[in-house]
Amino acid sequence: NGAAYRALSLQGICARLKIHLIYCRPYAPEGKGKLERWHRTVRSQFLTEVDFQNLSLDDINARLWAWVEQSYHRNGHDGLGGLTPLVRYQQDLPRIRPLGEFAAIIDQLFYHRETRKVRKDGAVSYGGRIYEVPYELAGQTIYLLVDPHRNIPVGIEDREGGSLGPVTELDPVANSHRPRTKPNNDTLPKPAPATGLNPVESAYRRYYGNSTEE
């Protein structure tokens, strides 16, 4: 029930992927112990072994991924009846739904949607910057598709999720010469480490290969 799980962005992502988002009952911690146990394991087995002073964020993420794949997923868990997470996951493979039609647009499904009203000059603002959209949309309310990793708009949509065209950062000179005549509605766009190998470093080398440059 945290803010990240109640965010409209997550609700929209789940809706587009046809996933039913279920919230736990407030003030009922009994069913969330497995998550707390994961945090405890990360602190005791991973964080204590990582040399944060001499590694970049990308290096730390690479080591976390390697540790999860090489150690965490391959060790038995009491909560799983002694099974490893990997084996337990494989038991439910028949239940996993393939991406299918979503595979080609998976990144787009995770874009955030921000509501904006298009100005009279065919521009909108986001993150302190001005962006141009098709002038025919002036005065209309649109949805900016924002790449959350780069925090920049990459497209625009209508309320039904149909594409309304491109979005580009404002060119003041070009914008001043844009045609200002609105077309008829019929022409509007159609939706379309420390010395030695600790357990984390050992897992990192096994996962990425001994030839990995440090």
C-alpha cells in the first residue's frame, strides 16, 4: 500500500498489460514477511560484501544481478520447503502468460502518461522545457508519453491510447514560422571489492565470465 504501489503510473502499466493489481489489507503485516526476509538477506549477504567506494552504480547493479542469479536463486529456502527459488519458479512455468502482442511494444507500455493542454502555438511544457506537438492539437488535452529512465517525452496519445503524432523539443526559430491555420477536424491525426574474492565477487565472475575487466 505504499505510494509507489498506489501511483497512477503503476495502475496504468498494469491495465495496459491486462494485469489485475491487487492490494493487501492495510495494517496486516503477516502476509508480507517474505519481502522483509529478502531485505534482510540482501543486507547480510550482499551489501556487507560490496566495495561501494570503488564501484560505479552500474558495477553495483551488475554484481547484484550476478549474486541473485548465482547465489540467491540457487540456495534452498525454508519458506519454500527447502526448494530453491529457481526450482520453485520453474514449477509454475505453465502458468506464465507469454507477452504475445505486447512483446514488440513492451517499453512503450511502461512509459508514464502526463496530462497536458496544448498551447495556442502547438507547444506543451514538461520538466521545465517546452516541446512541440502537431499544431492541429492546439487547445486540446493530450497525454505525453514520458520515458521514466530519461525523463523526456517520446510521444503523445489521446484518452483512448491512440497515437497523436510526434513530440520534439522546441526550436524557437522554427516555431515562430509554423503555419497557424487550423485544418478541419477531418484532417486531425487519427489514433494510430576488498582484496580476494568474496561471495558477491565470486558470483559476479561466474555469471559474467572470468574475462570481465575490473
